[in-house]
Amino acid sequence: MSKIHVTTQVNGDAVEFLCEPDETLLDVLRDRLNLTGAKEGCGTGDCGACSVTLNGRLVASCLVLGAEVAGSAIETVEGVGTADALHPIQQHLLDHAALQCGICTPGIIVAAKALLVQNPDPSEGEVRYWLAGNLCRCTGYDKIIRAVLSAAAEMRGENA
Amino acid sequence: MRYVVAKDSRDAVALLNTGENARLLAGGTDVLVQMKLGNKTPSLLIDIKSINGFSDIFAENGGFRIGAAVNGAEMGAHAALKAMWPGVVEAVELIGSTQVQGRATMVGNLCNGSPAADAVPAMLAAGAMARVEGPSGTRDMLVAELLKGPGQTKLGKAELISSIYLPARPEHSGDAYLRFIPRTEMDIAVASAGVNLVLDASGTVADATVALGAVAPTAVVVPDAAAALLGSKLGAQALEACAAACAAACSPIDDRRGTVEFRTKIAGVMATRAANIAYTRAGGQL
Ligand SMILES: Cc1cc2nc3c(=O)[nH]c(=O)nc-3n(C[C@H](O)[C@H](O)[C@H](O)COP(=O)(O)OP(=O)(O)OC[C@H]3O[C@@H](n4cnc5c(N)ncnc54)[C@H](O)[C@@H]3O)c2cc1C
Ligand code: FES
Ligand code: FES
């Protein structure tokens, strides 16, 4: 197999990489770009642990080829908040103890952020449906949903 | 395996025609899963998402033409399309999670050939037309004419679909799609139904199409179920006759997700409930 040369943008930085034609964006991020935030829970689109945004759209990076992202803009969990200044979603996940093993958490953060960009004031039902493709084996979801709702409230300037 | 970005439909058709084990790649939510599971390993992947017009939705002769690379999230965000064909859009929006919606296309759903594909009964009910491009040119055909069996379509080896056309609607019309799944989200239809109705000014059904999914080797149009609704205002008798006609059209598989008996019964339940929704959307008072 001959490798494909791809130029694209990840978290605002221009990047280039060589990848196999059948290599997923998830593998490129983790193995070639050292961005190991996105996780492989299933590799078949079912769990959402590999969530990233591609040109602003939430996708499962295990169902995108590295070759497909030439000239795109990708956002991963590494682009959300910093160690000193967590994003409100990250802070509220911590405050609500909404993670245990943490495998699902990067995907939840990216997915929840994408929701709040297009809907700053979602109902509980809207959050649950939006995150239905983000599986969590540990928490039972309730704390995650509450954390996202309270992060949304803070971001709207309510009970901050 | 090679990965090639097709420049235009002609290029894609020529690549399909090379005799290689080629596969078209739209959203990849079936193709990449099947490659991962080792079911289907093409030697050439032809990405059609960069072809001019393939990612566009545009108004045409009072209806809408939807490019083959338009994903579910884009269809859901198109207010005018959703207002005209809410049943088709809701069927597409049922496909997978938010993440899957960001990639999955209606044409990919059709061409993957699953008997339970959610968009297909809704497209059948709507009378959707597929624009097919191949070595001998372009033709428009009803989506219904393309259905063949599990994992198959009637497309030729070097043919592709460039767009789907949803026609103009008369006044007082509405469509709806419903599926039964054992959970609330993220599952495959056990039985499903798409219904499209046109009412006259008095609210009587003047035209109807009923289509079922997941109860036969392909999605099926059920003319008898539609005939049962004609001339009615969806009274109990019409709905019962519609459900009976749906049951008669079922030849489902028996599996752990649904028995033959259950699928046969639920198909009619989905159809009559979808008919009620379509009727209300068409402006009828139940
Ligand atoms: C987690 C998950 C959940 C899912 N849930 C559902 C669900 O609830 N309901 C449902 O119906 N499906 C579901 N699916 C299946 C899949 O998402 C849909 O079938 C989707 O619509 C496929 O579209 P795509 O663009 O991703 O197709 P692709 O994977 O790109 O292609 C699918 C097939 O169509 C062919 N093809 C693509 N474009 C064309 C074209 N223009 N002309 C001719 N052939 C073409 C491809 O070669 C391939 O054979 C799910 C999948 C996943 C991973
Ligand atoms: S690893 Fe991508 S959805 Fe599970
Ligand atoms: S915290 Fe373990 S999977 Fe969610």
C-alpha cells in the first residue's frame, strides 16, 4: 500500500501526516499525531468514545478515514480548555463526579460542546438524545446529563 | 487498497468500470464498518463527497433535489425540506446517533440494501426518484424500482446515484415515518412504516401510499393498505383494513429481535399510527 499525504488542521494548527488508505482518523490522531484523548471503544461507530468535530460537525473518528480529512478543520478534546482553565463542561463533569474510568469522557466533552454551540439552552431530553451515541459503562448517565445542563446554565450566565 | 477522490460522476463511473473490486464511499458508516469487520474488503474506495453538487440540496420544479453526499444532519437542518417532506427527513434523522448523522447519507442507506434501512420506506411512500449515472448515461427511476434484496440493489456494476428527487406536493398533503425498536435510540427497526397522504378540502383521503420496512427481503409498497385509506377520514374501519393489508404483505424473518408474529402485527400498528401523523400534518382533523 502506498501512503497518502494529507494536509489539514487540528485544533487550529496546520498539520500534515502520511497515512495508509484504510487508516481511520482515530488511528491517525492517536498513533501519528499523538493526540490520545479520543478513545477507541468499539471501532464501529457505536460508542462515541472517539468523537471529534470535523468542519464543525460531530462525527465518530473511527468512521472517518485519515485520507478523507484533507483540507478540513478538526477539533479534538485536546482543544477544549487547558489544565489551568478547564472548559465549563469539564469543570461540571468533575463537580458532579460524572466520570469513573473516564474512557467515555473525552467523547462526552466533545459531543456536549458541539451540542451547546448549536443549542445553548437544551432541555434534558435534548441532551439525552444528543448524547445517545456516547455510551458510558460506569456512571449510569444521570450525572453526565446534570453536568452538561449545569455547564450550559453557567455558559448562559445563569447561576454562575 | 487504494483511496481515490472522484472529480465528477463520469470519473466515478470510469473508476467503477475498471474491473477492480471498487466500492463507492459516501458517509462510510456502512462501508467502513464492513471493512473493519472484514466482511467486505474493496481494493479501491471511490470517495464521491467532493463531486460538485453532490453535497447540495436545491429546489427544483416545486420539489427538492438532494445530492448523494448530503448527510442526515444537513437534511435535518434544512427547514424548507423538512416542512415539505417531514416524514422523509424524520426517517433519515432516525439513522444512528448524532455522530452517525454527521456522516450518513440517504443514498448510502438505500444502496447498502438493508431490509430495515430507515430512509427507504419513507422514500417509497414519497415517490422519490433516484438519478442514476452510468456508462450509458443518466436516467431517473423510482427508488422502488431499485430495490432487489438484502445487501443488493438493481444498480449496475458501474452505476451510481447522484441525487434523490422528492417531488412537489399538492395542498393538504403530509407524510410520516415510524419504526419500532426495543429501545428509544440507536437500534435497527424491527418493523417500520412510511405513509404519504393527500387530502381533499373536506379532509377525505384522496391519495395515499403506504410502505413497510424490515418485514420482507426489501422495503415494500403495499397498495392494498393505501387503498384501505382512500375515501376515508381515517376512521376505525379504514385503519383496521389498512393494518390487515399490512399484515398480509409481511414475510418477515424470525429472530431474537422480533418474531414473525410480532413483526407482522407491529407493521400494521406502525402504519396506522404513521397514517394518523401524516393526516394531521396534511391539515386533517382526527
Ligand atoms: C452506530 C450506527 C448506527 C446505525 N443506525 C442505523 C439506523 O438506525 N437505521 C439505519 O437505517 N441505518 C443505520 N446505520 C447504518 C448506516 O449508518 C446507514 O445505512 C447510512 O445511511 C449509510 O450511509 P453512508 O453515507 O454512511 O453510506 P456508505 O457507508 O458510504 O455506503 C453504503 C453503501 O452504499 C453505497 N453507496 C454510497 N453512495 C452511493 C451512491 N451515490 N451510489 C451508489 N451506491 C452508493 C456504498 O458503496 C455502500 O455499498 C447505522 C450505522 C452505525 C455505524
Ligand atoms: S470507537 Fe468510534 S464509536 Fe466507538
Ligand atoms: S466513566 Fe467509564 S465509561 Fe463512562
